[in-house]
Amino acid sequence: MAWRFHGRAKVSPSRPQAFACCDDCGIWYNHVDLRWKVQWAGTRLQNLRLLVCERCWDVPQPQLKARILPPDPLPIRNPRPEYFAIDETTWIITDNGINIATNDGFQLVTN
């Protein structure tokens, strides 16, 4: 195949169309064959202002789309939470096995 100045653009003397260069690969195409490149930005697609050919056009990456979280459930009346302070206290027995102290160093029982 011989090298052509007009790249992949179609030349028609009866229906002339403008040429344009793909912003990604740099190959010449007909301007009507190029597409705008878009990307997710928050909850909508944003135009990146790049005209690209079919080969260079990518499907917008769904990982960049913002996730819409559902609202929190309504709270209940008169909740009865468990008292966790007792469960979270860590007890340490000293070397002599008699004194019991917390991690903060406060002695609770002495003999």
C-alpha cells in the first residue's frame, strides 16, 4: 500500500468533505468521522475537547463515575446500646500475680 498524504480520509470530487487530524494518533480522517473524547467527572460526562478517530475513542471509564449513596436509615426511638466500656478495659496481671492493673497503670486490686 502506497503512502497517501490524506491518511485515512476519503476523497470525493462530487462530495468534498473537510479533513481533520486525530488528536491521539495524528492520522488524517474526514472531520465528520471524528468523535469527541469524553470522561466521567462526578455524575456526568465531561468533554475533553479532543477529536479522535474510531480506533482511538475509548468508552468512558466507569470507575471515575461518582457513586450515589442511599440515605441513612431512620434512627429508632429509645435505643438501648450495650455498655462497651467494661468490655474494652484490658487487664494486666503484674509479675507477682497479686496486683491487677489496667493498661493506663491504675491499680484496681491490691493485697
